[in-house]
Amino acid sequence: MHNPPFLVPPKRVRLHAATLQLPRVVTVQADAPCTAAAHHLQELLTANDPVHRRHRLSAAPALVTMLQTAAGHGPESYTLAITPRGIRIAAADAAGAFYAVQTLRELLTIHGDALPCCAIRDWPDFRRRGVYLDISRGRVPTLACLKDLVALLAQWKINELQLNIENVFQFVAHPDIGKGYSPLSAKDIVHLREHCARYHIQLVGAFASFGHFEKILQLPNYRMLGELPGQHYWPGGTTLCPTDPRSIRLLAELYAEFVPLFTAVDFNINGDETCELGEGRSKRRADKVGKGRVYLDFVLKLAALVRTHGKRTNMWTDIVLQHPELLDDIPRDIVMCNWDYSPAGTRIPRTGDIAAHGYPVVVCPGTSSWNTHGGRLQLGMDNIRVFAAEGLRHGAEGLLNTDWGDNGHRNLLAVSLHNLAWGAAQSWHHAGTNADGFSARLGRAVFGIDDARFADALRRLGGCAHACLLYGILMPPIQWDWDALGGALHDLQQVNPNELRAHAAALRAVRWPTLPVSAPPFARRLREELVMATALDALACRRALAFKQEQLGARVTAREWQGLGAQTEETMQAFARVWRLHNRPSRLREHLAGFRATLRAYQQRHAP
């Protein structure tokens, strides 16, 4: 007998040649530490069969018993035993009981009411199993979307969520920050934090405090704090000047409002990609002591601010690893979040160097969904798998799977879903997670469908070798996407048009299966996003082939430009509708302006 095809596989599963047929009434008995998990189980049973299933908590001997006891493998561990007489869960803590319920959820999804009798012992590979979600590059999810996502991540045993905040927060003392970007309020953060706690997820604060400061520095009242104003077409540049004392004063005021909203002990100052460091206003100081020292001095000030709020500093490692001498001087209580987004990335093997210097480490791969419409499925899976192995080899305390939204964030949440789930499985049980059939398992677990077309559609959508080119070529640049179209057209010169035709044919063959009536609204909206992503890439393919034809010296007919215009108009209307399913208005208007500029260009091309 083969083990059930789990999306997030438990550590040890022993199957028995028997089944437990769930009755119409399921009684549940739980001791006090497991009461919350028992309520989650009740919700699960109701959702699994809302018409016929009844359940109740019972003080008498019950079909399901849930107890807190030493499970043998530390925090969050549990045992789950299913026999013909009932189900017994023993968990090390409340989180372990909750995760046992999630494993039971998978068994119900796979087998229905006839559960295979088995004995499961389970515990996580990493203590911190997180998702880092970018909400500052265009798409700001609605609170309802974030809550739905939290519930889904929790099913995959994720226990940490960080939101990438650059400017999308409503500061009372600095009200201009975030205007026009659909920012979150303090009330939103608190509401989300409390919702996360219900699902054993820590909402960890994160704020871009050095680099990626361009959206604040573009404002007249803050422009003078930029290291090199005008850099990368931003009025204030992208990097905060570390030698200006007003910089740390501003951050102290922002932190005073923002940091106390989070109850988690960790806080991420980011500190990555300080592109102009030592090249502008801090150049004199950098020439004297070195860029690395200038960077360190400012990081130490940020860490001191974080410490005053009773938090532990987390930070990205890219600048530190450019100046490895800093590893001798940074306080050892700072968590190093080591990121790299290629399976062959040079920072991945540096994880051991960081750990050897005595720092707590979190490994940070990525979904590889950004700068694409359909994702780079295999690249992301390989990156996550390699980084997870490296983290386990060097005792990393966590895996934080990042999902970015560079250049306007047209990559929709559903496109990231596959590799978010893959990252969750890798962070819970790296060695036991198998890529074969994983896409099909995702379809069953999230969408309730056992249909090979789903996995096939995901592979077709996320399998284009020129995914980033197609993203850049779709429309004229928007504010922070200043060179994408020009770069894409340049790269297009090296592309064989037959490869684009093959991808276009693959997209035409995509068939997203219809979801069952029982599928939840969140799953239905995610399916609409997948359909939209397919349409965006199909349109980009057609546009790229037209430009390629011109590059080869052939004429594109007026009829083709008209057809592209009609398809663009249809896609634009659908995109606006789908964007609003899960997201605040935010920068949607800039994408619509890009679509309209494209339409005007087509009209000029086929004008008599």
C-alpha cells in the first residue's frame, strides 16, 4: 500500500490494511490546549460536507480525541493515529494539534470519508517557515485577500508572514507617505495580526529602511534625504543617505508608529540593494572609511532602534556579503536573511560562512514569479529546493520564501501559488517532498480537482524560457519600469521566433478545468487569475511576434495591428476586473494607461 499523495508530506507514515468510515455524527474530545485545534477540525468537517456532516464537542469517549503530550520531536510536533475505532491526536503544543488537523484535512481531501488507518509521526525541518509577500510594487492586496491567503498558508504549515512595506502604510505623523498607493492602516495591520494568530502564523514586521526608499524620497518633503537624487529616474534616488542625521530621525518616527503594531519578536529592516551607497552625499565618508563601514554604521543605528522596541533585528545579506569583513563586527543577535533567486546563486553557499560566524540564519529563496505573467516554475522550484538543503546543512533557523512584484506587479497571486506551496513543503519536510505529481496535488488540495489538465496548464503557463521578455514587451513603461520595453525589444533580437510560436501554441492549448461546486470563493478567484495570466502572456506573445517580424525586415499588416488592438482592448478590460478581485486600486491606473498607450500606437501603425 502506497502512502497518500500529500502536498506537504509528514515525516513518518505507516499504513494499515483497514479503513475508518466517518459516521454522520463526529464527536470530538479535546483537552484545554487543543480546544482551538478542535474548533478548526469542526470547521473542516462542516466545510467537507456542509449538508450531511454533523459534529459536536464531547466530554464522553469520542471518535476523535486530541491531547497535548510530549510528542517526542519538540515544538509543533504531533502524532496522528487512525484506527477502525477512531482518531487520536497527541501534540506537543497547540500548534502541533493544529498541524495534525491540517494533515487530517489532506487525508479527507484525498480519501473522503473512508480514511485509511495509519500511524503518523510528524515534525518540521525549520522552526521558522515563512512567506515574504511584496505589496509595495503595485499590487496591494485587500484585507480579505490577505486573510484568505493566511488560512491557505496555514494549511501548508507555514507559521510566518512578512509583508514588504516600502511606503504602503498610513503614517499619522507623515500622512503624505503612501498617498495614492492604497496603503494599509494601523487597524488593518492589527486585524491581520490577530487573524494570523488564530492560524498559528506570526505576522512579522518588515520595512524598507535604507535601500528601496524611492517612493518616500520622491516626495518633496523627503527628497533632501536621498543619497543621490535623480538616480534611476527617481527625484530623490532610491537610497536613504546614511550620513544625514535626519535619516535616522525620520526612521525613528516611522518605527514609533509601525513597529509596536507587531507582537512577533523579529523585525526586518531589509537593508538590501543600497544602490547609491557611497556614490553621492556619503561619498566623502565612504572614501575615508569604506562603503562597508558606512553601511554598517547605519545598520547599527537601525538595530538600536529595533532594540528599543524589544525586537530582534532581521536583515538581508546582499550588502554584507559584498563586504565580508563586516561579519566580524555586526552584533550576533542580528538574524541574517540570506537571499538568492537562482539555484546556482553565489550567495547560497555563503550560508555556511554566515552560520560559522555565529549568526542566526534564515535562507530566502523565491517563487520566481515576478517580472512574468505566468511564472518561471522550474527555476523557482530548483532555487527553493537547493536553498532548503543548504539551510538544513548549516542549521538555519528558518526558510523565508519571497514573492516579489518588480515593475508594476502584473504577476497575479495565483501565479505564485504553486511555488509558495512548494516552499512550504520544502520547509516542513525537505527530503520527503517530491516534484513528481506536485502540481496535480496542488490542484486537488486547493481547487478540489483531480484533473491532469490543471497540472498541464501550470506547466505550459510557467514553462516559457522568455517569460521576462514577454512581461517587459507587453506595454510601454510605467513609473518604475523605465527601461523594460527597450530592454525587451533589444533581447528580442536574439530570440528565435519559433520559440515564441511554440509558447503561443502551448498557451492556446491551456484548459483550466472547471472547479467543483464545493470550491470556496477564494479558489474560484484564483482560477480567474490563472485564466488572466494566460491571456496576458498570449497577448504578449502575439505582440512580440509582430515586433520580431519587423526586426526581420518583414511588414506587419494593418489587419494584424488591428487584431492586436482588439485583443489588447479586451485584455485590458478583463485585467482591470481581475485585478480588483483581490487587490486595492493602488497602481492599476498606471497599467491601464500603459494599455491605452499601446492601443494608440497600434492605431497609428494601421492608420491610412
